[in-house]
Amino acid sequence: MMPLPLAAAVALEGVGRGPSADGLPPFSVPLRFFLTAALFGVVGGGLLAWSGAPAVSSRWMPQFLAVTHLMTLGVLGMVMAGALFQVVPVLGGGGLPRARLLAHLVHPALAGGTACLAVGLGSQSPNWLQGAVVLLGVAGLLLGSAVAVRVARSRAPALRPIRLALLAGVAGIGLGIWMAAASAWPAVQFAYRTWTNVHAAWAGAGLGLLLIFGVAQQVLPMFHVTPPFAARVAQWLPRLHVLALVLMVLPRPWSAIGCVILALAAGGFALAGLDLLRRRRRRRRDAAVLAWQGGLSAIVVALVVVAVAAGWPSASTVGWWFVVELPVGVLFGVGGLGTILIGMLTKIVPFLAFLHLQRAAVHAGKPAGQVPAMAHFLSDRIAHAQVGLHLAAGVALVAATFLPTLTTGAGLLLAADFAVLFAWLARAAWRYRVAWRLIS
Amino acid sequence: MCTKTIDVRELAPPGPFEVALQAIAELGGDDELVLLHRREPFPLYDVLADLGFTHHVERLEGDFRIVIRRRPRQAP
């Protein structure tokens, strides 16, 4: 039987055919990634609920590692990959090379690789990890090369920040694949404990944060009519951010200095984003604004705790850092990156549906008035409920890291959060299909 | 020939796209439409070409000025 997200995407495949001079691929291309991300979220939440309190007793617990990678690669990675297919042409005027074929290859490789990795980490099975290394290697290589080629060719200033994110992604994802290979094949050597933090820093604070900050420079002024980021902030803080990540690879005291610089650079960028949102000219506080505010605030708090821990004598070996490392990671990943990405989905999915239908109406010689409004694909009420539910799940997860008896409830809340996401994405896809048939 | 200038810098998507489509529908043969935009509206360009319009982009301080005209008819 065909997996549900793929079936939904295939149902839309006939929609939006035809070459596009600006490289905008069909709506089905990003949608399959978004639908799959929601399913990984449901599975991640369900696994956490099923595992219960033992899962959050240590970051090294197999169940926790499985859930972490379902949420990071399966949810965050899937959403980012799907968004790149549409965001790059909208911001840069030209799509990823052979976007449709690329999506056909990257989507199953990323989905299959994430599933193999979660099973391999959860069951400590080398065979599953071998599958994960191959599939994630293929997905990373294909998507990374395509984005690199596109960004290198483009003169659009909007795409420049993606270069730094790509650099961090090569390091962070590359290290992760190497670690999985070392677990899968005994011949491959790797010092896990030394490099796990570097992997997490480069993938999460590097690829994740730099990509979000890069997109924020365009999306905040565009969707929320904020002033642009100050030139100094946009130019220098991301470079300082990368310098901090490099320092974090070195032994103490350089790694500690790197953590403090990261908190200053990335925390400074997040605070600048919050300030822009406060000064936005479009005063409506829609769900995406709430998500940006909640997510950026969570990132600032997480980075401040990391900086304090880094400066604390012997924090890396004993003491309170072991108590807070788990909640800080959850706050950063689910509360920060996750909230922002879900908020962006509430904006970009209705916008892309509307944009594709408008273009279809023009191509078909139909009046633009036939195209349903963006609210037809996602109402304000559901968007607010989605962001509110995700924030509640984030708070419950952080609480569960202090009070493990809450783990099952927090896991169920997280699963419900992503079930709602899947439901409205699927409904938006269906309504898009109906509207497309009427227009064409 | 007359020039119509529309400032869409304060509009959130899909406002600029809708306003541009509405404005070009009312454009006379020799008229030109000037859009003041905060970013380059790449998705609009494909639609403009499809509808028989040409565009020219000028960079202003941080903003963009997009001049849109009907494509001249070629002699048979």
C-alpha cells in the first residue's frame, strides 16, 4: 500500500504541470515533505508516550535517541527540505536543478533513512543503521549538492545566508552519518562522547538556526511587514555564529568561549527578530507571529543557559549541567526550531496554494477572482490552535525532563500536535485539488 | 502614454501579487505600470511573461522598482 503522504502527493501530481520559467515546482513537491514530517511527529510523540519515564532519564537512552532523531531529521529536516524546494525559487528567482526528479529521490531516501535511523538507535541494531547511513547519505548528498549549485549560481542577496547554513549542514549531518556508520560497522572508529555535542551543535545551532535566520531576513519583512534587519546584524552575526561553531570544536577554554559567542551572536539575532516583530507595521497578531515570538524567545533562553553552563567551572563534567542539558535541548529543538517551523507552515502552505492557483488561473485564462482566498486552506482559528497546541506540547516536554512521570502525557500531547498538523495539511491539499479542477 | 505607480511595500503576501494582476488588467497599450516593492517578486515574472508583458527591474535603496509594459506586437 502506498504511504499516505506519497499518495496525497501523487494525487496532486497532475496539478501544476508545465515548465515554469522561475523554477517553481508543483505544490505536490513540498507538500509530500510536510505531510511526512507531520507523520514522523505523530510517531515520535507516540514512541515517547509508549516509552514513558525511562526515555527521559538520560540523553543516551536508546528510546530518547530514537525520538530525538524522529523529531530533528523526521520533522525539522523534512520541513526544511520541502521548504527549500519552494522558498529558493520564490526568494532567488530560479528553482533547484531538476526539482521534480530531485524530490522523487530525496523524499523517499530521507524518509526511509530517518525511519531506519530511529529503529537502529532504538533497538541498537547495526543492520538498520547501515540502511540509515546509505539512505541519509544519498538524501544529504543530492539535496546538499542541488542547493549548493543553485545558491552558487544565484546573485540574489536573499540566498546568501543559506550558504552558511549549508556549510554547517555539511559538517553537522556529515558527522552524524559518520557516527551512525561507526555504530553500524565495527571497522569504522569514532569517539562518540567527544563528537556528539559537536554534531548536535553544527546540525541544530548550525544548519537549523542559520537556515531559519537566513529565511527570517526575508520572511519577517515580507509576511509581517516589519522593518528589515539592520545591515550589521544581517552581515556580521551569522559570521560570528559560524566562528562560534568552529571554536566549539576545540578543547576548553576555546569551546566554552565558542558557546558564549554563539549565545551572543544567535541570541542577538533572535532578539533583533523579536524587536522587528514588535515594530511590525501589520499589527495583526496571527498564529505565525505568535510562533515566531514563542520560538525566538525559547531559543534565547536555551542559548543563555548554554552560555552560563559553558562559563561555569567544571560544568561539563559534574553538577547542574547534567540536570539542565536535556530540558535545554528540548526547549531549543521543540520549543525554538519546531515552533518557528510550524508557524512558518501556517503561512507558507496557504500562500503557496494560493500562488499556484493564481498562476494556474492566469495560464487557463480564467479570472483571478475564481481563486479561493488563503484562509480557505487554513483558517485563523485552526492556525492559532495549531501553534497553541505545539507550545503546550513543548512546555509539557520540558516539564517531563524534570518530572519524568509526565513523559507519557507529554508524548501524547506531542502526537496530538502533529496529528492536527497532518489533518489540516491533508485538508489543504484536498481543497487545493478541488480548486485546481475547477480552474483548469 | 501614461505611467501608473503603485506602492505595494506595505502589503503582506499575496497582496502585492493580487494588486499587480488587477493593475495590469487595466493597462492600456502604451501605458506602463511601476510597482514599488520591498523584494523582487520572482513568481510574478512568469505570469507577466505569460500574459504578454515585459518587465524591467531597478534597485532602489533597499527596495525595487519594477516597470511593466505590454510586449510590443511583432509585425506579421
